[in-house]
Amino acid sequence: MFCFFIDILKEVAVYLFIVPLGIAYYFCCLKKRGEVKIILCNHIGDIIFTLAVLDPLKENNKKITLLLEKRWFFMLSAFEIKTEVKKISPFWRWIIFRSNKTEVGQRILYYNKEVKIVNTGDYFTLGYEAPSRIEGCTLVDCIHRIALGLDHTYEIQLKRKKTISEAELQQFVIHSGVIKGKTVILTPVAHSVSNLDLDFYERLAKRLKEYGYQVFTNLSSDKEKEIRGTKRLVCGLERIVEIAEYCGYLIGVRNGLMDLVSLSNCKIVALYPKNNPMYDFYNIQKNRKENNGKLWQYQLTGNTMQDVETIIRLYLKGELYVDIKTFENGKEGTI
């Protein structure tokens, strides 16, 4: 009963304080006739898929301004963006996003054409699980058609500038000992899809090494610990694309990093826990239709050894796409 009253007080606080603050910020800082402001969330994929449609958006609007937290500016430096980019503080971004979750906030913010909010999780009252109920709905569909109001979903065709020189890349190769095209980077962390047991990655790493692959764990800081049996790779988003392309393979639970690395020629395998409903929504192939046979995904069966061996076969056979929904029936499909 006590928790029930706490929840009520929280909702009252939202309507008494947060929503008024969000509306005030909108009228004072965001609303400007003839200009559209796009507020981006802190998800790599959402940012990438928004950047891909700036030109179509400009055709319907006089001026577009991107608003995102300053910590993401370095990632944008790799793209030729002709749109103005401004920073928004984490506090005001949170205020706007939280206001947008209320009916009053949505009437003012979401339904106003002068402000577009790219925060996919807010489009469903049940959170990220709800899109699985909409047949054929993908992450890109939500961003292009719902958040940005475009008439259809566009192909993701972004040109990215190199952010690391050949000399720096060679220095990394010498220091780390990676083998070109024969190195696997494991990415065990995700925010939208449930993470997998470390035991699975440890067994996968062991088998990959038996087949002659170098195996690294991608880490975001020196404080994080690598998967047992792998080497450490502490690499920022501004360098990971070139490094992953040189290594050859990226494998792990489906995450936003894969959307960024998919702009290169690195081969990617996106993993999903057993019975995870987001398999179709985050489908990396549907989100990037022109994948040139380098984007795969696999839903685990719960049998670790079987899953590991299937993924190994996927790598060794090259241009093979294994979809667990058909694999369970003894079928394999090629791209």
C-alpha cells in the first residue's frame, strides 16, 4: 500500500513540476516559426537513423536544428552534416522526454510540427516490448515515420569519414596483435536487449580461438573486465569503426554499436536471448537492407553448445545467414 501512494505522489509531482518546466522550456527555447528542432536520445542507432534522413526532412522544412548532449558531438564529426547542431543539457533533455510521456506533454510537444522527439521507447505505453505486437514494425520505421513524420522508411546510406589514420591503425595493430580479417570483437553489453550469460561468451571465445581467430572484448573503460580467455579492447566510438573493419568480425547481443559499425565492411552477428520479442523490431537486416551479405542475426535456443557451434559454422561458411526460426526445422537460408 505504501508503494502505491509513493507512485501516486510521483505522478502528481510530474504534472505539478516536470510538465510545466517542459512546456516552459518549449515556448522559451524551442518554439521558433519556420524552424524544426529535433531532440535526439542517447542511443547510437536512433542518432544514426536520424542522420540518414536529414536531406528528405530539409525538403519539407526551412531549417532543421539537431539537439543532443555534447558528449555525442565527437561521433557526428565523422559525418558530413550540413545541418546545425546544438547541445542540450542532460537535465532539459530529460525534462522534455519525461513531459512527452504524459498526455498533456504529448499534445504540446509530440503533435507540434516544430519539435520532433527521437526517443523510440516513448512511442509505446508498454515500453520496448510493445513493438513486437505490430507486425513488420522495425526501429527504423518508428524513427522515420512516427518520430520524424516522414511518409515512408528510407534506406540507411550514410557516408562516413575516416577518423583514424593509417599510421594510427598500424600502431594499434602492432600493439594489440590483431590479425586482419581473422579477429572477432565481442560486445557483451546492450541497453535495449537483455544481456547474455558470460558463460556463453567464454565458450564462444574458446571455440573461436580453436579455429584460429583472435578474440577481443570491447570495453568502454579501463575499469571494465574482459571476458575470460579474450584480450582487452578499450576503444572509443570515434575509432571503433575502422578498427572493427580491420579485425573483420563483431559479435554480441544486439546493440547500438552494431548500427554504427554496419557503416563499414565489418561482418556483424547480432545475438538475441531465447524467446526475446525484439528479434524482428531490432532486426539488423531489416534496418539495413543493403547489407552486402555482412549482417546476420541469431536467436539463441538455450542450448549453449548448439548455439556456439551454429555461430562458428556461420563464420566458417562465409556468406551464410542462419535464422533460428528456420534453423530449428533443419533449414538454412542464404542472403
